[in-house]
Amino acid sequence: MEKIGDRPNKRQNDQTPLLRRTGLYLGVAFELPGTIIGGLAVGYFLDLYLGSSPWFLIALTAVAFAGAFVRLVRWVRFFAHERNGNGSEKDDTAH
């Protein structure tokens, strides 16, 4: 049984692989657009408050896109590692 901190992680071991993967994919599906929408919203309200339209909207949207891209790269690495770690198809592409 895997441990998280000082206690066993029984919940993760009880989940079926399909349920676990579905949860991970849903997390990606909400995290990436949520990051971009969050940047848009914060930029919009900063522009309203400071009267600097549209500079914060543009800047924070660009930062949010960059953050979403970084998270996407991390998710791809995670899923590639998970696929290779399970003994499934190995990725033999050149690096």
C-alpha cells in the first residue's frame, strides 16, 4: 500500500484504473481552460479598476496562456511516464 505523508493511501489503491484515468483527464480538461479564463477575468477587472483598458487584459491573458502551456507540457510528461511505467507500449521515438 502506498503512503502519503505518514498515512497509507488506501483510497488510491481502491480505485479502478479507468476511474483514476478518467479523473486525471477531467482534471486536465478543467485546469487548462480555467487557467486562461482566470487570466482573462483578472485582467478585465484590473483594467476596470485602474482604467487602463486593455493592457492588463492582454498581459494577463498572455501570462495565462503561457501558464496553461507549461501545465500541458507537465501533464503530457506525466501521462507519458505513467504509460511507460505501467509496462504498456514504450515510446521509442528519438529524443
